[in-house]
Amino acid sequence: MATRSTPPGVDAAFTDATRRGSTGDTLRKLGVQGGRIAPHRSMIGLRASPALLLDLLVLPSIMLVSVFVLLDPLMRAWRWIMDALRGPLDLGDAISTTVITLAPSIAVAVPVYQVDAGWPTTAQLAGGWIFTAVLASIGAALRGGFIPVGYLLRALAMMQLAAQVWFTLAGPPFPYSLAVYGSGLLVTGVVILLLAPFLVGATFFVFDFPLHKKLSLGALLLGHLAVLFPLQATVHVWLIKNVSMLAMPMLFLVFGVLLDVFVYVALYGWAMSWRSGRELDAVVRRPPVPSRRLRRVSPNA
Amino acid sequence: MIVLLATIGMWVAVVVLTVYTARHYFFTLNRLFGKHRQPYVDIVAGEWPTVAVFVPAHNESAVIRDSLDALLATDYPRDRLVIVPVDDRSSDNTRAILMEYATREPLRIRPHLRDGGQPGKAAALREAMELYQADVFLVFDADYIPGPRLLRQLAAPFFDPEVGAVMGRVVPLNVGSSLLTRLLDLERAGGYQVDQQARMNLGLVPQYGGTVGGVRRSALRQVGGWRVDSLAEDTDITYRLLLAGWEVVYQNRSECYEEVPETWPVRIRQIQRWARGHNQVLSTYLGRLIRNPMRLPQRQVIDGVLLLGVFVVPLVLIMGWVCAITLFFTGSRPQWGPMAVLAVSAFNTVGNFAAFFQVAAASRLDGSRERIRVLPFMLLGFLVSTFAVARASSSRSSWMKQKDVSWDKTERYRGGNGNGGSNGERNGPTAEAKV
């Protein structure tokens, strides 16, 4: 009676798995010569574990505490950046401070440009109309692969149109001063910095990335936003000061928090493409049927 | 008064979007960590039901050979399978190709040729299906290329007498053709790998998408067959089966390749057609679903309602933006107080992100690691979808039954340039990632 010999790797892997007290599930996935049988992508998933729960609770907490601890030095850094840019960009004589109470015992001193912008002049309004028309025209003219950009430009044109109509029909004062607007942007920035750890925790830490990669995205995001916010506020304030209040609505609605969200989307998209070295790396999607094989077309097609 | 209305409108939008955001997030977590419900995937032997595979076609000469070759190469028992390409008034070479295949495989390929009657996929299917007595009717669009085991996988759920319809997974074939196809690949992944499978796991309402799937003949007859006045006969049949107590199941393992639109105008027309069809179903079945005469589980009713509302969300989103702009100009923002600012910021940062989370998770599950890098470009896709769907959803035709439903062209790209293939293919869940 012939006996089938077992490939040598299987014995070793089996013994090793058994020695480590592996479950039947582990053994079920044990392939020839000790290899691992990767599940099909339709079956793959992650396993909730105490370590994962720890990642979800502890890492965001560490990030949050770090943000709180670093808030004062961060505000000093923002003040330094804004002060350095204030002179060359002619953004007022000094940087003042506004104290924002985030919670009963937590306040933060946000730096503020002391500048103001006027109600748009007739020339500025006319320029705005031309700008709106150009945006709408280019948006409508774009074809082919640029259609989405066309949609974006037309959406911006609609938003600017609303501002044009408002500033044409209404009279001063505008409900927001430039200084309050600038400080509002930075306060929102602080709020986002405080929310960011939970966002990263809820959307990235749930995956099977190693600890250093999880911390890397958290640090990248917080670091990027920490530098972005004062620069973003400076650009907004400079534009509004030079272009008048006419620029404020679009800057606030499109290039404010929405832009900040897409900073995270971009970083997140990159981070999600990193290797985890674990469960989700087990599946590699191969290209589908080579297109060459499908390029047979009937002569009359 | 304007401020009050704008405030109400904006908070309505925030609440609606928050509900859909929570749904995205919950589905994604369920797909990642939940117990997979794929009860029929291990059925490999049995007394297989008789199956008729219908392939609706209208000017499909560029792609139909690949589809028929693939169907003939499947491992479904030969004596239990008949393939019925349904040619509806093609003006190209499609009919000649079908006759060529029918001559070669007379027992398995039986073309159904139409020159009259109401045009359109639903009408063609309705007419052809009345002539066949197979236990199960499967449907593939003419550009789909089923793998060798796909028919068995799709037929297996029908061993369960409660199953009325089954839906497989659609995977784009022409992923690398353009930015749009890459974005659609991500959307499809989110829609099927996460959304549909989570619904299956949770016992909710997986959607029959009109292709790569099928219905039990007796169930179809019981609910009155295909509606020829519907632009979304697939969504329509999903809800009629649901309301009649049948189960619709999703098979994530049953994958089939399809061509996705490669150009934006084609994509816009496609998604507007889906929106109009979906909204017709919404107006027809929402009331009945809420009244729940069949005493369906509450979770199915809630999921069914949310699924019906998917194409109304872009309208709500735009309303929210208009209200936000109004409030901005009226200077109402400071009156909201820090908590409101915090809530809106939280929604903007965390809430809006849920769709990206779902898509990224799906692509990661798919092993399409590097494709996730185009994630930020989905903003452009969302923008186009939002305005295109909003335009379709605000049109009158979106809410009324159609008198004349015809073939709506979806271009084919195989074999060179896009050419005039067509079908009414409509993969509802794929639109989910847009919300």
C-alpha cells in the first residue's frame, strides 16, 4: 500500500503552529510546505482584538493629550509665523491675541492679525463680475476629461455670483470684520486639531497597520495641519485685505474647513496605500483578464 | 424669516447627511469586523435547478462574442442551462453574431429576436422570459464576462426556498483607462465589497442590480414580472420581492467583470438614468414600505427607506449649501455659539469623511492598495455626481412612470473607440459611495 509523503515544510509549520497553540482556523489556512492559504478578497476581514481596542483608545488619547500639551507652544509658533509674514505682506502693525475658552478650564490664546478690509469699491465689484464671468465661461467651455474641473469652476462661479449680488444690493457694514474672520479660522483650526486624533482613530487605527505606521499618519496629519492653519489664515487675510470683503464668502466656504478636510483625505489616501504586512496584505488584486485577449472584434463592429 | 428657514434647512441637511454618514461608517465597520454571511458559497454539488441566462442586447457586436464565449465556457450542467441572447432591434452585426452562435450551439444558445413591441431592457426581458420555464432566470448585460464557476455560484442560493433574487459582484475591467475609470473602480468597490456585503451580513436589503444576478421564476411571476414602465426595473423588482416577503441575497464571491464608462458625459447620462429610475421606485414604494404590510423586520424597513433615498441626498446636500451660504451672508453664524461651531466642524471633519473611509476600506479589502492614492480626486467625481443627480432628481420625469422607455446607450470601449453598445445596466449600490 503506497503512502503519500507529506512535504517537509508542512510538518514543520504544523508542528510550529500546534506548539504555539494555534487554533483550527490557523491550521485550516496552512498551505503546502507551510505556506499560508490567502482567503479570497470577498472573504477577507479583520479581527477585533484587545490590542486593536488598545490602539483605538490609547493612541487617540495620546495624540489628544499631546495636542493639549503643545497648544501653548503651538500658539506661540503661530504668532511667530504670522509676525514674520506680517511685515512683508503689510498685514497690520501688530499681532494681537484673542482668548478662546474651549472648555470650562481650557482656554487658548489665538494670535490675530489686526487688519481690516473695506466694503468693495465699484472697481472691485466690476472686477468681481469679470472674475465670475471668466470662471463660469471656462467652466462651461471645458470638455472631455476636464468636465469635473468645469463643474468645480461653475460651482465656484455660483458661489462668487451670490457674493456679487449681495455686495451689489446690500450696504455696509458686512457682518464680519476681517480680524474676527481671521481669528475664527484659527479657532476652527484648533478645534480640528483637537478632533483630528478621533478622526484618525476612527478611520485609520481600525486597520491592521503596525503601531509606527499608525503613529506616523497621526503625526503627519497634526504636523501638516499645525503648519497649514496659520499660513491658510494669512493667505485668506491677505487676499481679503487686497481684494475686499468680496473674496471672503468663497474663501470661507470652499478654501476653509473643506480644504482642511481634503488635506486629511490626501494624507489618508496615501497612508492607506502603505503595506501593513498583515491580514490585508495577504490579498493582491491581480489585473483582470488581459485586455489584449478581449480586443477581438467582429469585422463589422 | 429667511434666517429661520435657512437655519432649519441647514440643520435638516446636517441631520440627513449625518444619518447617511453613520450608515456608511456602520456598514464599513461591519464589513471589516462583522461575521460574514455567505451561506451559499460552499454549495458545489446538488440537484442544480434549470437555468435560463438572458443577455439583453441592442447593438452589442463589439462585446457580445466575449460574453457568449464566457457563458458557454461555464461549468453549469449542460442539460440544465439555456442561454438566451435577446436582441432588441439591433442595427449592427449583433443579430448575425447571435445566429452564428445559435448554429454552432443549437441546444444551448437560443436567440430571441425582437423587431416590434416596446423597446427597452425590461420589455425585452419580460417578453423573452415568458417563453421559458426554467427554475431560475439569470441576467447578464452583453459586456459582462462571467467566470467558469459563476453560474453555479449564482444558482446556489436558490436551493433556499425563501430566496427570490440573487446579486453578484460587478468588478470593472477597464480600470486603467482614465481617471474616471479609476474613480469608478473605487466607487464600485465601496458599493459592493462594503455596502452590499454589509447589508447581506446584517440581514438588510441587498439590492438586485439587474445584471450578474437573477430571480426565481416563480417569485418573478408572483410579483407580476418586470415592469416595462420603469427606468430601474432592477430596483423595482428588489422592492416588489421585498414587499412580497422574498429574500434578496448578495454573493460577494460571485464576481463578474464589466466595462465602466470611460468618459464623463457617458457617466453623467448613466448616473442621471439611475437617479430617475431610483426616484420612480422611491415614489412608488416608499409609502408601502413604511406601512409595512408584510411585517418585515424594522431594520429592513429602515434600510429600505434609506436605500430609496440615496438619489435624493444630493438635492438635500445642495439645499444645505444654499442655506449655509444664506446664513453666512446674513451674519447668523456667530449666534450659533461655540457648540454649534464645534458640531458643524465635527461634521465637516469627521462626517464628510465616511464615504472616503468606506471606499478606502473596500479597496484595501480588495488588495488594491495603490489605487487608493487617487482618493482625493473622488471630490471631482462627487461634485459631478452631486450636480448631475440633483438635476435628474429635480426633474419631473424623475418622479413619474415613463410612457416610453427605450434603450439608453452606454458606450462600449472594447476593441478600440467607444461605440454604440447599449444596455440598461444599472448597478444601484455603486452609486452609494457618492452619498
